[in-house]
Amino acid sequence: MTAAFDVVTALLELENLEVVYHRVATAIQGVSLRVPPAQIVTLLGTNGAGKTTTLRAVSGFLGADNAQIVGGRVVFQGATVTGRPPHELARRGLVLVPERDKVFETLTVQENLRALVPGGRADADPTRPPVTLEQVFHYFPVLAKRRRQLAGYLSGGERQMLALATALLCRPRVLLVDELSLGLAPLVVESLMTLVARLRDELGLAVLLVEQNAGAALAVANYGYVMEHGRIVYDGPAERLLAHEDVREFYLGVGHRADRKRYTDVKQYQRRRRWF
Amino acid sequence: MPLGGGYFKTTYAGDLALVDTRLRRTALAAALVALLLLPRVASPFVLDLITQTALAAVGALALNLLTGLAGQVSLGHAGFIAAGAFTTGVLVEHRMPSPLLALPAAALVGAVLGVVVGIPALRLKGLYLALGTLALHHVVLYACGEFQNHWGANTGVSIPPPRFGGFVLKGTIAWYYALTAVAGLVLVLSVNLQRSRTGRAWMAIRDREIAAESVGIDVARYKVLAFVWSSALTSLAGALFAYQRAFVSVEAFGFFLAIEYIAMVIIGGLGSALGAVLGAAFVTLLPYGIDTAVAALRVPGGAEYYLFPLKFGAFGLLMAAFLVFEPQGLVGVWRRVRNWVFLWPLRYRPLRPAS
Amino acid sequence: MTQVLATTVVVASLYALLAAGYVLVYRATRVLNLAQGDMMTLGGYFLFFVAAAVPGRPALSIVTAAVLSALAGFAIYRLLMRPMAGHPIFAAVLVTVTLGILLRAAIVLVYTDRIRHPLPLLGLANPPRRLPGGAVVSTFDLATVAAAAGLFIALFAFLRLSPLGIQMRAAGEKALLAAQRGINFQLLFALSWALAGFAGALAGILYANNVRLDPSLGVLGLKAFAVALVGGLDSLGGVIPGALIVAAIEVLSVRYGDPLLADVSPFLCLLAMLLVRPWGLFGTKEELERV
């Protein structure tokens, strides 16, 4: 499955990651995935599958989150970074665009774009091209129009753009995006996905895109993983996922049977354990 | 015939009973007997300690109604005690020392004060409410100070022992019975309030006010009701305090008393009647504990001098320790012990983090 | 009349120094440091400690006391407030109350509650000065006003001009998001506590030299808290008008009313503000929803 991608060294790699909440609830187990440079890798799954936990494990937990990484490791650019605090990981280049609480509401747009500490120096690192404010406003013209507005008054789509913009200003090597499409109109989702694809193409950014909206994600992704109940159950290049029967039925809503069936009748549920 | 050792109820009466299982009934009976017979075996000092604890428990239970059940944080509790005590003082100054008048009057003053505080409190939440009540505490103390100066009793008002008709309440044993009985009544009242519709409304407001409002609970009314109940009971405790100490002076109600009540609630554990009682016991007995410890250590002369800051400091330290390590207070500790006993020999073992 | 004005400005300056501490800690950590008054007392006693050890060196004593207080603030954050990170804000505020108790108890244990006067130990004097207009103030009264002005100018410059200012505000709103943006908010929080210690120490040092030093100075902290609330808990700029208003009411009530009222008037201001405009004159309105 991953044959074509083995030769490319992954920028970010998760090996058998296991996260437990409150010391009793295992959220994810045995999660392994790889994000090569200049690629969009998508992580699909329904609510509660463990996608956000995976992203948080990569980008760092705070003590107050009551979460522990009890197994596996996170390898970034060859170095093990499991369990480091969030601000350190952000400065190294693992930048997260969170699912909620993604902007500082009592700060203006302009101040939001300044409320960050970018990793590395502008000139020092050739693999991390500096992203300037002008570039950001070029990608997100609507933000330029609303610079002096309090971020709390922005619409959902504008907030998402602001969050992406601030993440870019942190000079990420790998961008982790959690539920880009959540709560947004389809047109907006499409434009944001196109934008992410542009960032990959123009800036060479590697992206780990966690999404419930499989259709939108697979439209721009190179590779995909499917997560259920805290485990990865399937992975493959985006075209293969788009063609897979179960993915089509459960995540794309394209059923191949016209009639409704009972939960227990569905063959796929019964062979759920055999995803390979 | 009770099924399942008493845990399965077959009648409404059984369901509503406060003390439902046989174990609990036996325990309660034993406790009552012990309390009744205690004066025969215990020294007056111990009885006095229990009396003080009982009085503190009344205040703590009242505070628990407001802060633990209804979620309305109040740091100004000591002000209500002062209000009740001073009502008694004022009546005594006007030559009306009868408790049959003073006690209801104190409760009434408390209730009115509760309305006065409760209505503006509707606008405030959480921290701001706490600060508002703290400020109010100072204002109430100021008013009491003015009373004290006005009546010319610069050091305080002396209160004669209460007469109920022909019966005069004085002496350690009599006060012991009286106050433990009152504490018991307030405890039952507290527990019943918790189970009642009012109590459920309060808990709903505490947990999610917006949701409570959306299911039709009149939030404003219940919040004010919580203040009224709490301050009426506390003022009552204040009046009893005045009678028991036989003296009322504004100095007794200052900063330290306010901290004591906060400590009772924190150390005991918020939200349960048991917590309030445990906290009251702990806070009342702690100074004596320190006294004993210091005496036992036989610290050389001049030690009495250090006693006050030592007690003060120990208070602070314990409060901080509970806040950081056991936010649920003594009730949390009790629950953990109880769960450990119930689960034994099974034990949930927490996972250890990697690296 | 000018005397009333002069006294008001002096009292306001002292309150402003203390209120700055409240605002700094609240803006960054959303915690009300109700031990600020006792941190002021601590600063005063640090001064006494150094002055008693090396008498006659005012500059050294003052600077050392201020630095020690800043370090104390740092230590308080690290040891006491940081473990409370995941707990509800109210619990953290109660911890500051216990901190106040502990500080006071420790001071009394070491120094008893005798009134102390570090002034002679420093080799300084506090002569009265006559201002144009006829008002009379003491030298240290003037020093208090100067210190407050200096501190506020420095704080404004620091928070507006340096990137740390925005980072502090961001970390104060959403600590996790700030961390995800590379901001080391723990360091910023510790810094805000150190600054609060420093500001409190200034107030304590000046008051100890001007009036007296004893363990009960903490009550001034509660009055200054009213100032912070009136101005707006997260607004440094609001401290100045807040301090002037509260000080004016207090001074006027001493002059024309009952002296006992002076003690209570800040609390009445607090209550009035809470009822009319809980977020203060210049505070962020959004604050209220979060509480």
C-alpha cells in the first residue's frame, strides 16, 4: 500500500501511537502514519474516531488536558519529539490549526497575525521559506479588508482563514489541520481546500488534513488514512480510497444499493475487521 | 419484605425515606445514642468543642446551600452571622432579650438581607459575585460597627442567657444538647432541601444556568431563594452564637471569620451536606489540635505568642493543600477511602505514561 | 482645596501601584491575586530586612527589596499557581487568598506585629514639603507619585512596543492556542507575577518609609482591588482614572464625612461598579461571559 512512498523520507512519522485520557480511556491505539514533504495526507473518520486526539498528540498536550501518550512515538525530521510541550513543537515547525478555539477573539485580525512566535530565523533555513504578512494577505484578501476588526466578530469562513494565516506565519514545515470544513458552507469549503492545495504546490508545504468531509479532502489529498475507533483501518493513495467500496458507502455517501438495510444485514459491517 | 438487602424499594414511603437501608438505620441509631449519652463520659471541654462544631456546622450547611447546591459563590458569609448576632444585641439593648423574639427576628433580618443581596446578585456571576459578597461583608461590618458605637457600647454588648418561658438555657451540657439538636435539624433540612424540587432547581442552575432556564426553571426566583434560605439560617446561627458567647462585638466577625467559613467549605468539600459538617468540624477543631501539638512538643517559653500566626499559617497551608491536591475536600477523601473499601481486592490501576 | 487634591493624587498613586499588580496578573492568567496586598507587605519587610542588615544604604536596600519581591512573585507562580493550571479559576483565586494568609503568618512569625520604621535605618528623612497652592505633602508622598508615574510609563512602553505585550494578551485569552502559536505562556505568566511582585514592593517600600510597616498592611490591597475593578480588571489604562475616583471619594469622605466611612468607601465603589458596569470603566466587556 505504501510502496510508492517508501522511498521518500517522511517529514513526519507516527509509530504505533497510543493516547490515554484520564488514565483510563484509550483514545487511539497503534496509530502509524507518514507525511512526506510537499504532500497532502488526509486522515478520515467519523466523530469520535480519534482524529483530533492524533493531531493533538502530534502538536502537544498541555498538562491540564489529562492526556498521556502511553505508547509509540512521534518522529519529526528524524528526531523523536513525543510529548514535548506545544510551544516547542510549534517553533520546530509542527503547527496546528485547531478545530475550535482557533483565533484570539478579543484581539483584532492584525493583532492575531502578530500574536505568535515563528520558529527559526527568516534567512537561516532554506527549507522553511519565510512567509510575510504581504504574502498572507495575498492568499487571504478578505483578511486585509478586516484587519482592524475584532476576530470575535468574524464569520466562520473568515475565522478559518485567519487561523490558517496565523499558522502560516509561524513558518510551519508540516501543517496540521483539524476539520477545516466544520461548520462551513460547501462553496467556502471548496475554496479553502483549493487554497490548501495551492499552499502545497507554491510553498512546498506538507499537510496532515484531518477531515470528516471525505469528498472535499480526497479531492486535494495525495494519500489518505481511514480511522475508526481509535485505529487506522485502511490507507492508500487518494484515488484508491475514492474507488474503495466501503469508503464510498460510509464516508462519501455513495451507496451501491438503492434500498435501505438494517445495520446487521450489512456485509461490510460484518467484515469490518478485514479492511485489507 | 425488603428485597436485595433494602436497596430495592417496593413502596413510595420506602423510596422517600432519608435513611433507607438497615445498615444506615442502625448507624444512625447508634450515633444518636452516643450523642445522647456523651455528657456522662466526656469532659466539659470536649462537650464545648462539639457545641462549637455544631454551631459552625449550621453556618457551613447554610453556606453549602448557597454555594454548593445553587452555585452562587459567596465570600461574605461572616457578614450574615454578624447581622444575626447584632440583631440580638440591638434587641438586648432595647431591653427585649427574649430568644423567642430574637431568634425569629434574626432569621427575618437575615432573610431580608438575603433579598437585598440576592437581587443585585442576579446580575453577577462567579468571580464577580464572590467579590461583590466580599465587599458587602465589609459594608455589613461597617454598619454593625456603627451600631456598636451608636449604642455607646464600645467594647460590645453583653447578652444574658436565653429564657424560653421558665427555662433558662445555660451551662455546657444544656448548650451541648441544644446546639447539637439544632445542627441535627438543620442537617435534615439541608438534606431534604437537596432532594426537593427547590434543591433540584438549584443544582440545575449551578450546573448549566442556560439549560435550566430553557426547561422552565425560574432562575431569578430560585437564586434569590437560595440567598434567602442561606442568609436566614446563617443569621439564626449568628443569634445563637451571640447567646452562647453571651457577648457581641464587631471584632469577632472580621476577616478571620470570613476565611474560616471559606475554609470550611473548601476543606470539607463543596456540594454535600456531609462536606459542610466535616469542614466545620475540621476548622473548629484545628486550632485546638495545634494547641495540643505545640504543648506536646513542649516548645520553650514565649511559644503562646507564636500560636496565633501558627494557627493562621496552618489554616492557609491546609487550604492550599486541599485546593491543589484534593479539590473535593474531605468528602473527596472519604469517597476515595470508601471506594477503596468497596472495591477491595479489586483495584483499578492507572496506566503509566511512556517515556 | 488644594490639600484635598494633593492628598487625592498621593493616595491614588499608592492605589495605582497596587492595582497595576492586579491588572498584570489578571490580564495574563485570568486569576485575581487577592494576595497582592500581602505581597506589598512582603516588599516592605524585605526592605526592613536589608536595611537592618546593611544600614545607611538606601539605594541598595530599595533595589534589593524590589528584586527580591520580583523573585518572590516568580517563585509564587512556579510553586503555587502553576499546579493550579487545570483547575477552575475560582479555585486558583482561593489559592491566592491562602497565599495571603501564609505570607501574613510568616511575616508575623519572623517579625511579630510590632510596628517598624525602616526610614531611619536607611539614613533617609521624610520632611514635609510645601507645594505651590499651599498644600503640604511629605517627601515620600512625592516619591510615591513619581514611582507610580514612572512604573506606568514603563509598563505602557513595554506592553505596547514590545511583542511581549500582544503575546501576553493572547496567552491571557487562550493559553493553549498561544502555545500552539509558539508562545511560551508559562514564562509570560511567571513574568506577570514577577512584575506584580515588583509593583507591590514599590508600594510597600514607599508606604513603609512614608507611614509605617506592620503586617496588617494587606488591607490596603483590598481597597486597591476596588480600584482595579472600577478601572477594568484587564485594563492598565483604566487603573489611573479608577485610582483617582476611588481616592477622591475616600479623601472627601474623610474630610466631610465619617472617618470610618473612609475604610468602607472603596468597597461601596466596588459594589456600585459591580451593579452598574461590572467590567469597569475600560475593561473588555467580553470578560463577563467567561466568568
